[in-house]
Amino acid sequence: MLNKCLFPVAGYGTRFLPATKSMPKEMLPILDKPLIQYGVEEASAAGLRDIGFVTGRGKRAIEDHFDVSYELEDQVKGTAKEKALLGIRDLINECTFSYTRQVQMQGLGHAILCGRSIMGDEPFAVVLADDLCFGEGGGVLAQMLEIFAQHRTSVVAIEEVPAEITHQYGVIAGDEVSKDLYSVSNMIEKPEPGTAPSNLAIIGRYILTPDIFEILGQTPPDKRGEIQITDALVEQAKQGGVLAYRFKGKRFDCGSLAGYVQATNFCYEKLLSKGEK
């Protein structure tokens, strides 16, 4: 059984400057809840309650968020505002949290490699918190865990995107082996316009087998000096197979201003539909 989930959260969030000058982008709120909490809730709901963070400078607010604030709790105790803390209290009680640092920003693959000490020698999930996902019939990670339980290989989440924006994503090539499930033969990180092998783009949900660490350790950096997880997954696909799963649900790219606004509007409409404001 998987019980570990890694959150790479060391990035600078430059697309949201100046807000992210002193505030982690993962703490940006969608309504009244930060992005990182949505991600941890998804992991916990899937049974992944050993949570690891790969952090960087200026990310202390994330650690503080998943901790008890005695002064604040004392101030709201017995008031209507105490209800707002129930969700985060549940996570603090259900999960354990570990932290390590990515000292230099050298790509997502490097960030995952930095998490080796807290993930250990067992399969684990990876969540990129700025991909905010709402699954249908279960969270995206829960859907992927069903795939992993059957096949015991690494699984990446994918979605169809318009052909004209494939250059913004990692894109897979492969054969569909069953409905919404593909055997990966290749992955290309941000292909040049018009060269993508498909319109199936990788989003920020992964389940990885532990041999990925050895592969990442031998993966050379790209021309920007970054170690790409897609390069390591291509090598892993050659050695034993990688599956790509087209998940059921909605995903918002909250690393972009447009996606962030769309996610906020979506969540607010859901709130209104429940009769809340």
C-alpha cells in the first residue's frame, strides 16, 4: 500500500509577482483555503498521509500552516470562526509532515530527487499543488491508485489539451491499452510548436516506483541546467513500463493568472450551489 506523497514546493512563483515576493505561491487562496491544502486533502482522501515537502527559502508559511497556532485557536475558540479551522485541524491530526530543502532550483526532476530521504525505498505519489484538480467519483490520486494497484508501475496523469498549447506541457506518445489508459513509449518536455507526438499532456499528479531515484541521479540536465522528470520517466518506460491515465474530472492551472481566476470562479459557484456565501 502507498502511504507517502511528495509536494515539490520550492519554486519562486514568478508569474504571481509581486504577491509571491514574500508569500509562497502554494499559499495563494482559492476562496478561503490555500492551494497547498487542497493538494494535501486530495492525498489524505486517497489514504496518503505521510506527507513530504521539498521546500526552499521563503517557504516557512507552508510549515506553519500545517501546525497548531495556539494563539489563533485561543482567539477563535467558542466563536463561529472556529468552524473555519476544522478542515486544517483534521489534516494535522490525520497526517505526518516532513520537510527537506532544494537548495538550488534545478528542475522538477531534481526537486523529486531531493525528496529521496523522506520518501525512502517505496512507491510514492507526487502532487504539484498549482494544478488544482477536482475528480469525478473520487480524487485524481485515488483514481491513479486503482491503476497502480493493478499494474505496479509508475503512473502519470494526463489530459487532452488543444494542439496549439502542447508546447507548454510535457506530452506523451504511446498506445491506448484500455479506456483512458496508455502505455507510454516516449515523453517530450515542452515540444516545439507543431512537433508534439499527441495532445495528451502530463499534469501535476504522478505515482512513481522507487527506482526513479536511481534514474534521476543519472539523468543529465537539459540545456537550461534542469533535470526533467519526463526524461527520467522515458528511461523508466524503457526498463519496465510507465502508464499514463486520462483522469476523470477537472483541472485548473493555478500557476497562471487565467487558471487561478477560473478555479476561484468554479469554487465560488460550487459554494453558491450549496446555498453558502
